Amino acid sequence: MIANEPQRVATAWIGATVMLGAEDSGGTHRFDDQFHPATIHWLIEDGVVGWIRLRHSAPADARAERNQLAIVCTARAGGDQEFMFQIAAPQIDLAALQPNRWELPGLTVRVETNAGGLTVARAGALVELRYRVSGESGRVAIQFTLLTDE
């Protein structure tokens, strides 16, 4: 537990080569450039560590468990939302990043989501995976489950 009012709970799972981190703030933590409610770090080889972090345009909550990050966000009424996963790792093959499976150097992530519209692009040293959700979906909860292969 990070705080009681408002309640904020951090969870993590640490495996031999993968570490998952998450925070659930009950939808109360405002999004900003420094807050990433879901992260993955993994050992690639020779001490090189890759990482993934969620960037979002609405409050999102996450929970880490063994080999799994569960992320949920209640959509805002009207307006589109974007969920961006930034990835840092050497030699990422953009063609290996699909809506439901990310093949990364040293890590495979299976993705279960009700979000669509994936676009993949390089942004300097990072790769950005952007899932867009139309405001026409009303107040449907947007969900991601990221499953690692460790």
C-alpha cells in the first residue's frame, strides 16, 4: 500500500529474467509524464535490460501477478483515447509487433485487449505501440492483459 486516501496499491512480480510492476489508484491518479502504472523490465543478454512502460491519456490502474500485467481504464465519455506502450530494447523488428503478440529480443508478450487500431512506429531510440479507442464506445472499460513468456 502506497497511500490510504486516496488508496494506492503497488504490486510487482519478479522472475528470473522478467520484472513486472503496477499501481492501482482506483482511477484517482492523474496521468502525467512521470507516472507509468504498468511496466515490464527484462534481461535480454550480456546484462542488457529492455523495458516497456504504459503512457496513457486517461487514468489507468494496473495489477502485477506472476507473468501477467492486468490494466484497466474506464473510458471518458466523448473524445478518443490513446494507450501507448513505449519499448526500449536493441534490434526490435517492427513487423514482429502485432496487436495480440509482441515478439521482442529475449521476450514474447501476449496481449489480450478490447482496444484496437494499433500503430507501430520508431520514436528515436524507442518503439511506440499505440492503441486507439474511439469516444463512440461510451464508458466501456478498456482492458489490457500482458502475459510474459518467462
